[in-house]
Amino acid sequence: MITNVRRIAAEALEEWEEGHIYAESLVDNAARAFSLSQEDRNLLNALIIGCIRNQRLLDFWIGKLREGDIDLQVRCHLRVGLFQLLIMGLPDHASVNETVNSARKGIRGLINALLRRTIRERDELLAMVDQLPIEVRYSHPDWLVNRWTEQYGEESTLNLLMWNQQPSQTTFRTNPLKEQAAELVANSNKATPLEGHSGFYVSKGLPTREWIDEGLIYIQDPATTHAVNLLAPKSGETVLDACAAPGGKATQIAALMENTGTLLCTDSNAKRLPRLLRNLERLDIKIAETEAFDWSKPAPDKWNNTFDAILLDVPCSNTGVLRKRVDARWRMTPESISEVVHLQKSLLNNAVKCIKPGGRIVYSTCSIDKEENSELIMDFLKSHPEFELISEEIVHPASHQTDGAYAALLVKKA
């Protein structure tokens, strides 16, 4: 039986529209269900992720090809077809025939006609793009573009939109607790050093499985280092990583502590702890303990005034990582950002009670939204005069060429 990857992609896009599953999960689920080869899986991933990333532009073109309402099933097949013809640049014959054959018989004629019209009018359709509003050209919601423009200005917003439309790279760091890791990776032709980020590499293809399994590397973006470096954990300290799963920052903290001291890793979801434990063990972390705890609730007495340092990497809107998390731009709303800010404030207010006098906390997000970051910290300081803001870092994706992030270092006065 021949597998039609275009059909799988179109059906996955229909399922994605229901809003209950992430795009990456759709790819993984389909790859397993249909036992796809690596080549077919790569194509499926490109089609699903690419169509979601460029959804608004694709729908604009569809509107130019056919006026009026279009059934979702037809629209998803057309998105797959137009993405191949106008963005991927795949051969016309394969793009049209495979996409048409992927649809049920009752809609094949319409899809065939519109895709062949796309080929005839390709130059005209592509020429329209430069005249479109940037929110359509780069497929982002109006409200989000307006919000960024207000916060960062037009030029910075345009650069951010362009950045989000590029496929993300797979980056990883070597594990300093494994002596052979740095030399082994440096002498390999399977990765190239990431300029400006010591110990980080860009993987050529999928990272070597053995490197991952043996704890030599951890797949991670260099933006994660800002919060950990601000925290500056030291050997012998008692440190808390409050929202630790899956463990990327926790393993960085333990490495800076040289595996000496105590590192408590908590997470609100007990189901995430086994993966956290596996990552800690794989990277040879000896000082970590794990516990399930929801920091939206007051901390138990045993943790009050206990920690020298706390990393609070809170749930956020993900506005700094939209290049990787293509779903997020279509799922979030202004209201959802306000809701997550309420949660963030609760987590911070509860966590700070656990810091020793003279101790420190780093509040961090993978968001670039000021309401979640600098504005929240300024509001916190007004009601907590016992804390002082020492430093904050704002990582803008397009400027830093990494994921976006925010980190603020707060110190509790002795």
C-alpha cells in the first residue's frame, strides 16, 4: 500500500483546527501510525508545520482563487497544495497530482482546478505578497502584531515576524559534567559550533542518539543560559528549581554547582517527574531531589527561608518561541496573556517566601511580552520592598538570533 503523505498532512491539519493537539504531536502520531520512512516523515513535518506557520498567507491566496466560504476539508487540502507550489517550490506535477489524489473523490475536481489555476497565476499571486499588510504576509494575528508594535516599534516587530517565519534549527549544548563530551563533539562533523555561545552547537540533521543517551549533550536553545547565569548558583548552596521539568535548566544549575550542594527540582505535574528524573540521571546529576508541588499554592513550612537561590521559570505565553511553537500564535489571545500573568504573580509571591535573607531569585520566562516580564517585576517590587532588582535581561529573538527570553535577578535584603 502506497502512503499518501499529502492526505495525512491535510487530515492532520483538520484535526489541528479542533484545537486539542499540538502540531508536533500530530507529526509524531502520524509517523508512528503509518510507519513512515524518515523521508516521508520529513515531508509530513514540512507540510504540517509549514501550513500552520503560513496559514494566513495561504488563506489569502485561497481567497483570491475562489470567493465565498470553503469547506474546511477542501481548505486544508488547498493549504497543502499551495504551500508546495508557492512556498516550498516542489515540482508542479507531483504537488498537484499527489494533492488531488489525496482528497476524497467528491472534492478532487475543485482542488485540481484551483491548483492548476495557481500554476497559471503563480507570478501574479507571488507578486501580491509584498503589498500585503505585514500581519498577513508573515501570518500572525492582528492583535499580536499591534501589541508588539506598541511595545517594540515597527522595525523590531517586522524583524520578529520575519524571524518567526524561518524554520528553526536544532541546537544542543555539551554536558560539562561528562569530561569527554566537549572534545568528542568538537571533533565531530555532525555539528557546528554556534557562534557567540560557548558549548552550544547546531546539529547537522538529527543529533546523534548515542550522545543523547549517554548524557553527553542536551538539546536546548542558548537563550536558556541567561536565567541560569543570572542566578549564578555556587557549589555547596541549597538551590530550588521551582518549575523544573523536563530539566534543561536544572542540569545547567547542577553543572555550575559542580555537583556539590543540594538542588531541589519541583514541578506542578507529577506525571512530568519521571522524564525529569531520567534527564537528571542521564546527565550525571548527583545532587538533585525531585518533588511534585504546585507553586500557585503556599509553600509548606519546611521550605520557608530555606534556599540560597531559586530559579522560577514560569509558564508563559511563549511569545519568545513562536518560531518553534507554531501553534502558539493562533492559540493565544490578549485574555490568555492576562490569565497567565495572574498565575505568574501567584507563583512568584509564593516562591519568594522560601528564600533566605540575603538570598536571590531569578524570575524567567520564554516570553517577550512586557506585561509578563518587566511590568510584572515592577509591580512585584512595589508590594515587596524587602526585595531589590539587581539585573534583568531581555532577549529579543531577531536581535539575538536565539529564542526569546526574559530573566530578572531579585535579591532579598538581609
